[in-house]
Amino acid sequence: MGPADFLEFIGEKGVLRVDRHRVLPQLQLARLPRYGVRSAWSLPTVSEATVWARRLVRPSYQPSFRRALHAFVRRIGGQAVHIATVEDGERSLAVVLAAEESAQRNMPVAVP
């Protein structure tokens, strides 16, 4: 099984899963009297139905992948491309790690 690509919110009354590869979020509610779960259904909005229809016509449709592919093609063609770099990711990670350390120590921490 590949890496997961979803967010799951667990609450007192159930679990909400928002999956990038599904059109609609999944909602599992606890059955009464607290035995098992049941799925809750909702009708899709117009925008959700549009995404669903687009995926039927073009299963590989993913706007973020398309932008990344176009940037790659432009870059190997010698054009300047202004997108996030590995260095940008490293700086972002440094900020997150400093924030976590700051929270643990309860004091400001400098970002390297």
C-alpha cells in the first residue's frame, strides 16, 4: 500500500476523513449504544460533482501535478521557473523545528 494522502479528524461522535483521491469526505458516526460505526451520506455540491466528472473524463487530472510538470518542462528548456526549491523546503522545516523546540522549552528559539 502506498503512502496515505488524507486527513482524519476524530471526535466524540465520529470520524471525518478527507481523502485527496475521493470526491466526497467520508463521515463515520458511532452507532448507539456505542457499538460500531455507520457511514453518513451527503449529496455532493456542484463543485464536488464537477471534480468528480473531471476525474471520470481525465483520471490523471491533478492541477498541482500539471503545474509541476509544466515547470519541469520549462526548466529543462532553459526558461526561468519561479517555484519552491529544495532550499525553500529546508528553510520551512527549520522554522517548524524551531517552533516545536520553542514550545517545548517555553522560550524563543532562533531559526538557524
